[in-house]
Amino acid sequence: MDCILISCSGQHGFVVAITGIENIAKGLIRDGTGFVTFPVKCQCVVFRPFRGKILEAVVTMVNKKGFFAEAGPV
């Protein structure tokens, strides 16, 4: 799993916090950009809501398309 904070994966859910870094591998230079990608193995806390699950949340905004709510640190 890519340890990207503020991301969501269908398999794992939302990454809430990175709790530990196990390994940082050698960097890979991206051709034509000069950017470097480092594969990182880490441990993290995730939140994966399930269909039908009831969550306590605070509604923060309502518009024509629906509403937005906040539940804890997510």
C-alpha cells in the first residue's frame, strides 16, 4: 500500500496517520523530469467505512448536490 497521507484506497480505506516507517528503498529517477521516487514501506492507521454502517458525524455544509460531514480526524 502506498503510504500517502490524505488518500483513499478502495482496498484499504482512508489513510489517517502514518505510525512507523519500516524501510526506505533506493530512489528511482524519473526520465525527463528529474523527479525521484522512493519506495517506502510503512505502518499506518486506516479508516474504511462499510455500506450500511452507521457513523456519527457533524454536517458542515449542505448544497444542491448533497451534504458534507466530518467524522473525527478523517
